[in-house]
Amino acid sequence: MPTRFTFDAAIDGWSVWSPDGSRVAFASNRKSVFNSYWKLSSGAGVDELLLESDQVSGPNDWSSDGRLLLFRNIDPKTGMDLWVLPVSGEKKPFPFLKTPFEEREGQFSPDGKWIAYQSNESGRFEIYVQPFPGPGGKFQVSANGGTQSRWNKNGKEIFYVSLDSKMMAVLVKLPPDGRSLETGTPAALFPVRLAGGPLPGPYKQQYDVSADGQRFLVNLAAADGAASPINIIYNWKPKAVK
């Protein structure tokens, strides 16, 4: 049975669990602009503001050690960028990718040394992997377009959605030096009918993967989207009641 988690009248969303399950980070526009908050997953306590900004932002992912929150930030000059926020200490955010292109849906690798994300720098969205925090170049792992990357928890595979609506998987080999990357050929796993299509917008996380990488929880569109017909009868006269 679902239980309500936040009770503010504003819009709350884009939620991500902390690795230990003790907290949930989310975005809310309760101060007019979407910013990042967190709260104990038990529901106890108050919603705590993690980051206040005059630019729209919201969480994407949490590092496996629980120290860093990867979040999206919309800059009027550069569009959507990826930033990182330490969730303890000074909590001073720093940019990971801030370019004239759109960088979305960032995901930490299980070992925290890489970030997978989607970018439209080629003219269409593709999936890239880049060392974190750097230095090092980026590596394209998708072919013919891709969105919404997710890591297999074993760190050896990346899933993503192709632009023709297929769930894809590509094997990756992450050397310990964090500077090079070997990838396999992307393979289609199964077709998906994501609600809104493969590009539903920059804020929706449309699927997740089980810890063993064998099961997928997907926000699917209804198989039959056709509406039931409505018949209109003109000049209808009810029968007289005897």
C-alpha cells in the first residue's frame, strides 16, 4: 500500500534513494524554483533543503559510498549541466559537466570512478562515459542514439534506451587507472514502450534495474492506447411510461 512521503503543497519529484536506504533525496519547487531536498526514508523528521539556487536543479544519482549527490542544473546560458554536491561538511557543489550542450541523466558507476550520461553534442542524444572526477576523455558507448543510462551493479554493463525504443545493453571494462575504457557492441534486450517515448523530457526516470541486472522496472505506456468510441444519437425520444 503506498504511503505519502511529502506533505508540502508544492510539486515534489525526481526522487533517489541513498545507498543505505536511510534517506530519499528529491526536488521541490516549494521556494518557486526546483531545488534539492532530502528526508529520512522512515518519514520521520522534516524535509531538509540540501541546495538552494535561483536555477532549476534536482537529483540524478547518489554515489555508492553515500558521500556525493549527482544532480542536474539548468543554466540559462548553457542549458542542462551535471553538478556534484557533497552531502556532508560544507556541502559546496561543483560542476562535473558544464558545456553548451545538454548533459542529462548522470549515473555514478558502482565504484564511483566513472559517470555515464546522455548528451546531444553529436546532434542527437548518445550515451557517454567519463572518468570522475577526472582527468580523462569521454567515451561513447551507444550507437545510433541513446538515452537514460543505468549501470549494472557489477560495473561491467551499461543499459540504455535506444531512440527506436529498445532496451539496450553494452559490456564495459573499467581499468583501475580510471583513464581508459573498453566497450562491447550494444545489443538489444527487448522493446520498451516508455510513457512519453524514449525522450519524455529531462526530468523523468522511466526505468530501473534490479541489483542482479536481470529484472527491469519500467514505466510503460498502455499497450492499447485507442480510446473507446462514443456514440451520439440525435433526435432520440424516450418511450412513454405506461
